[in-house]
Amino acid sequence: MSGNDSLCLTLAPVLPNPMRPSWSGAIWIGEVWLDAVDSATQASVNSGMPAVCRLQNAEGFSRARLLVRDRERAVGFVDIAVNDGEVAFSDLQDRVVAQQYSLTPPVPARANTGSDRTSHVTVIICTRDRTEMLKSALASVLATNHPDFGVLVVDNAPSSDSTHQFVNGLADPRVRLITEPLPGLSRARNAGLLAASGDVVAFVDDDVIVDRDWLNILVKGFGYGDSVACVSGMVPAGELRTPAQAYFENRVGWSESSHARVFEWSRVPKDVPLFPFEVRHYGTGANFAVDRRVALSIGGFDERLGAGTPASGGEDIDMFFRILRSGRQLVHEPAAIAWHRHRSTADDLRAQTRGYGLGLGAWLAKVASDPAMAMLAAKTVVRRGSALVRHLRSASQSASPSAAVEADLPPDIGSGTWRFVLKGAWAYFVAPRARGAAS
């Protein structure tokens, strides 16, 4: 490498897209490693010449969002201006240093748990008629560096044999295909749990791209405690090219924290006053792993919840909640990264936010129908009423679109949330009893 090469830090987008964005507020998404910044800084000092940072495929972008990485840790995000496909290296350096000062120590793995990186893992990808997305997701999973894993693709109530032809055409011994003929994400996930061969089962959606270290870090999370049964990872936006994507990223907060945490039912975190009901801290169904035996012992996924049912969602937070309630620990490890393709159009965004509202309402109805949990919820509200008010106010603010995207989104995109929550509750109560967990 020449001196000039070492002075130039070149970054690639996490989800390559050669098309120039049409929205003026589009944000370029990538990641930068601390050691790469340090190397460019040292080269600049040695040569007396300024370092530069170039972004690939950055035409049409005026802002960039970079995830700062350090070995197996996600340090945090920096937002920075883009000019002619470059970001000011001095500005980047200052922001990276600021992120380093806020870096918390990693959660130490416990030697007596028996968890190690050589454990066989089954990765489950549930899909339905989205073969093109599946191709990218599966390719990223197969490129992970975990030494012992297999992939189980669950084709859920397909309308064609496209997924079947694609998976079988791979001729990769690591990949198996099964079909769950009845629609419903929970049904598909339960079918995968039953067919899995690994003690640890990792779930990813078909619209994500996972990091090469993703599976190693998920598995490592099972060593963060004596009874860890679930590890979830970060799901940041892989692209922010449209107002719909920008709104969704701000609303869901799937990447708002880069600190690893261990949750357990008997220990209430001081910064989660509505625990255990403040489920947004636990992760999302697009990226998590479970102890297969524990998940089956508590009844698997509730098949009245999830995409493909009237409830449209909620099966992931229900699983997280029940794992905690069972006395096991849940780890959220943001360094296990799955970049998500947010819905890009207003119509798709409306359908997605509707589904999330319905799913939340259905899960709340399930909690309310359990006398013990309903009592616990009531006590939590009485004791933490001010926290509930703050939570609802924050949720309302995040649901309201900013001035930068408001004109491009449906007028009721935020105000309709509670209507969907109520509909979701009703959908759960009237849904016929199905396989899967009912408590």
C-alpha cells in the first residue's frame, strides 16, 4: 500500500444500490472501523498531508450515517455531511473520538455456561413469495464466519414454486427447505423450531443483510449469563433513500442503543421503569436467537400472533416476554447486526405500521387476559404512572412525522396508531385458538 493509499479511507454502502436517490433528504448508510480511522490518522501525521474519506456510490447524498465499529462491538452512529462524495476526515475523526469516550465495557462471558462459538446453530429464514429478497438475505447468512451452522428456509404458504426452485438450485449442503402450507409467521417459525438440528436457533427475516460476525456474536451472547435463553441483535436501517424509510427508522428505534444488556425478570432495570412491559428494549423478530429447548418448553410461538394472522404481528415480543417470565435471561447485543431494508413507499409503510399496531394491540390483549400479568401491569401503572405518561408522550412524538417527510407520507400515518392497537386487541380476542403458546 502506498502512502497516498493509506491517507484515503474509502467506505462502501452496507446495501449497494447504484441508483441515485430522488429524495433530497436521502442519507448514505455505511460503517467505519476504529482501527481504519486510526491508521489514516497516523498516516496523515507521518506524511504531514491531510487524510480524506471517500464514500462509494454517494452521488445524490448530502448526509451520511456511519456505524462506528470496534472489533466485536458496535460503538455508535455518527451523522455527517457529504460533499462531492466525501466526508471531512477531521470532522469524522472528532465524532469517532466522541463515540469512543461513550463506549461502555463489553458484557463478560461466563466460563461456566458451556456456551462457545463452535456450537452448531440452525439459522431459520421464514419467507413467502419474496424470492429476490431471500437471495440477498441467504447469501449474507452463508457468508458468515461461524464454523458450524446450517440454514433452514421455511417457505410459508407459497403461491408459486419460485423459492423451492431457487433453494434447491443452490445445491448447498448447509441449506434445507421445508414448506409450512398454512399461512402465518408463527406457524412457519414453529415448523422451523421443530425441524431444526441445532440447540441454538437463530431467526432472521428475508429482508435483511447480516454482518459477517453476526452469528458468532449472537452465540457468544449466550455466555453473558447463567441462564440466557434468548439473544437479540441490532437491526439498523440499511438504506434511507425515501421519506418512508426515514420515518420508519425514527419511529421503531431498532438501533437507538449500542450497549449490550442482560435482562431478567427478577431484576428491574432503573432506566426501564415499565419493565417487563417496555418490550422495545428487548429487540425485534428480524434478528434474534433462542435456546431451542427453552422455546419449545414454553410452547413455541403463539400462532394467533404474527404476520399472516388477523393480529399481523406481536409474536416476537410475546416470545421475548415469555422467555423472561420463565425465569431465563434475555440478552440484547447490538454488535450482532442485521441491516434492514425498510419499506420504501408510502403504501408499504402504511401497511407495515398498521401491522405493527395490530400486533402490539394483540399482545397487550394477551397480557390483559392473563390474570397474573394483568395484575402486574396494573401495579406497574400505579407505581410508575409518571413513567407511563412519559412513555406515551415519547411514543406519540416518534409517531408524528417530521416536517422533512410529512408532505410525502399519508396524513394519518401517526394518528392512526391507537386505532390499529385497539383493532389488534379485538383481533386477538376473537381469533380461534391455534397451535402454539397461549400463555
